[in-house]
Amino acid sequence: MKTDNTNKNKYSLVCGLEIHAELKTNSKLFCGCKNDPFGAEKPNIYTCPTCLGMPGGSPVANKKAIEWTIKVGLALGCKINLFSKFDRKNYFYPDLPKSYQISQYDLPFCYDGVLETSFGPVGITRIHLEEDTGKLLHKTIEKVNSAGREAGLGHGKQVSLIDFNRSSVPLMEIVTEPDIHSAEQAKEYAKEIRKILKYLDVADCDMDQGGMRLEANISLAPIDKNNPSSKLSKLPNYKVEVKNINSFRFMEQAIDFEMGRQAEILNDGKVPTQETRGWNSVKSITFSQRTKEDSEDYRYFPDPDLPPIRYSRENIEAMRAELPELPAQKSKRWATEYGVEERYSKQLISHEIFANWLEESFKICVKEKIEPNKFAGALINKNIRVSHVMSSIIAVEEFKKLSQTDEVADDEIISVITDVISQNNDAVIKFKSGDTKVIGFFIGQTMRKLGKKVDNKKLGELLLNELKK
Amino acid sequence: MSNKITTAQIKHIADLASIPISEKEENSLRDAFEETLDVISELQSVDVTGVEPTHQVTGFENVLREDIVNEENMFSQADALKNSKHTYDGYFVVPRIIDEK
Ligand SMILES: [Zn+2]
């Protein structure tokens, strides 16, 4: 189901995103167990009384996880609650050993931020820190040992298996305002968040493994026909939450699907049911997830095991001062300072260490009278292979060698070109029928035969002359 | 007793607590709940003008730990699974959660 154009002119998407990301601290959020659920060789090897929810377990919050959450908040222009606390969110589910999840209710660490996208700003409502749950695996038992605790499990029995290695791993949740008005914008926003988390080195955001999870709150608002560009005056009176989306592409598809589905319901004069839906990536559809009637009654209350947390304004300012320049700001500055196109820098800036290395290289380029933008382009096209362990001086040297050309007489080049043309009749026919892409093939062939490096532009011109003969 | 509890409220609370209750238990719980609410009502008559609300009485703040792995406190897989009724391949086993489609 795709939104057709009539619907696109009739309704505007109103969408907010919730992004969960696991923080890559050494230890878990409330105990000293190892935080490495994806690297663990076996299930249930990183647990203790606290993260298994046993009586007597006593949680103590991980300082680094809190500081990283605040760091992300500051990077996203959030205000910081100087006084905050952890609360218990009560519900029953087998992956939650205590029958409550420690989360934050009314005093999240960060609130009221913003992230710019090319479609407009997206307001950040809040960022809070909570503990992840265990991981469930649904399985049909095939073979059981006749002895021990597997004995009661008959062949063919359908069960759920639980691994608590992930239980109480620090999980950050970033919630936006309903400021997202297209699937493309949702994708851009989510990708930028991922980039920032990786750049700040606080999360790996491995989506396949579930290290970063997306949820979209989706509804449609009718567009005012007389004034289509006017801002939406009020929000729709329903919203559909699509959960468990584990790729940017699926999120885009889920939003598009929901827009079509909801538009049809609205066209019939009805209101879509307020509900939680899942994404079926095989059928590319969303489906209703029946939740228990009272599932929203979480009865949050402050966790009595965890004293509140207080920061001073000075603490927060010190954290702000330590914040590195973020990818988007860096891209802008590089464009003005070094003339590096943003389409290059946006691809190149991945980690802080590599970004610093790049800047060092650009500085050397300037000294050597090489355009940093050309150097950046060569990196993108993998014409030179580098890493940050290679010194910038050597990398620029490599680039110089690459862009150096040999002095070759035109006659010599033309004679090779004629050879190449006569040996590749098929490609010539393609070229003559308008397929100009084959010119790259001719350049490559000529270069190889020549065994020397000539200026690409010059070679291209000579080739065109000969081909047109 | 001035506070009244309905059967629906008792069922709701039992559901939230995931504890099945009999009709007999329902009646005794009704009395107990109403009595508790009466005590709360009495507390509400206390004059708390000028008293800051709080949710903890220890006065502690910022009780945090450094991000260090404590191997000593971690269970072996066998110990972690020791009290479980059913295990399979190193996992805890529960009846199938029907959540997928
Ligand atoms: Zn633990």
C-alpha cells in the first residue's frame, strides 16, 4: 500500500520518533556485570543477583552511563535537569526479572533539545536513561536430554528462552516532538542521531543486533486546502505506535505503509485505532499487536534503592566544555576553512580520531598547495587507502604521487587510443549509440596499455576526438 | 469506613499484580483495602504547609559507582540457572510468549 498523490495532498504526516541505544560502558547500569551482550559466547554468563532480580540484589548507578547521557543531551542542545532520579516502571514480562524496569519518569536527565535536518528542525522532548531487558528467543524444542531440567520439555514443545546477559545494560532513550513530516526526514534524523552517538563514542548502534532500536509514532493531519503551507494548528486525536523497527529502510517503509493505511481509514470518515503495531519486514506491512488492556498502567514511582542525583551548574558546564565539535559543525567549518565539500566530509567524518587525522591532513595539503577537497575526494573514491594510523604526511605524499602525471607526447597517446578503439568494436558501437559511460572503459584500457600516468582530462579529450572520427 | 472499593477495582489490582484471587479472598481484600485507604485519608488531614515533598528519607544523593566490571560478583552460567525449573542450552525456559505474527 503506497500513499498516492491525492492522499499526499490531503494529509500531512505527523510523526515523532523514539530511539533506544545501548551505551557501550564496560559494566552494566546498576551492577558490575560485564556489558557485552553481543560478544558473549554463551547465554546467561554475565549476571549477578542484581540483574537477575534476586532478593538482596542492590542496584548502584553507573556514573559513566549518566555522564554519557548528559553528554548526548548537551550535544543535542538539551537543557539538563540538575536534580534527577530513577523510577520503577512496573509490568510483567519474562525478560524483566524484577517485574519492574528501572527507568526515569518525570525527571529525565535531559529535555528540550533540537536537531536540525534539511527538512527543518526536530525538537527533542527528552533523553532518559533506563536498563535494557533480557533477550527472548522463541523456539520449538527439538531434542531434550532425558535427565535433568530439560526432562519436562517434551519434543516439539513451543517455548521462549531467556538470556539475561543484556539485562540491565544501559539503554538511552531519545524522544522527539511530533516534528517529523516525511519518511525521508525521519530517516535523516535517525541517521544523524546514530552518527552523533558513534562520534561521541558512547554507543555502537549496531542495528542488526538490536543495539539501536527505532519506534515511530505516526498519525495524519488533514491539510488546510485554502492554506496548504500553514502550520498544523492542532495535533491529530489519535496516534499509532510502530515498534521494533531495526533498520532505517524498514522505518521509511513502515511510515509510508502507515500513511497509506491511515489515509484510507480517514477517507472513509473514520479515525484509525490508537494502538501499537509491529513491522513485518517479510511482508512489508505493519500489524496490530494486541496488548493487554491494562498494559499502560505502569504505576511509576521513585526507586527507593537509588538515591537521587544532583549536579551543579559548574559540573554541567565542565561537561559541555569537554564536548568535541560535532560532525555537522565540523562539515560546515571545513567547507569554509578548507573548501571541502560537505558531501565529502559528511561521508568521511565517522569517529573523532579519524576526523582529527583528516584535519591534520588538510592542513598539510594547504601547505603543499594541494586542494584539500581533491584529497578528500580521493579518500572517498578509495584512490588512496589510508587509516588514521598512517601519518597525515605520508597520506598526502601518496596523494601527490597519485595525482602526478608523466610527460607523454600526444602522438604516443593517440597511437595507443587507436589501438584500443580498433580492438574494442563492441564498446565503440555502444558509444556511438549514445552510451557515454563506456568512455571510462576506454580511459582505463588506454592507461593500462600506455603504462604511464597521464592527465585524465587530457586523455578524455583525445579519446573523444578519436571516437568521433 | 468512608472509602469504598469496587469489585472491578480489586480485579484490576489483582491483574496488575498478576495474582489470581478467589471470591472469598476478594471480600477480605475489600475490607483490607478500604481500611488502608482510611488510614491514608487520615494522613491527608495533617497540615503539611511549608513541608517539601520527598520520596526518600535517607538524605543520600549521588551514590554512584565507577564503570568497572566486577567479575567476582558474577555468577557462572550453572549458578545463574540453578533455581530455574526448566533450562535449555544455557537458557531459562518459560512458556511460549505469543507476541509474534
Ligand atoms: Zn549483574
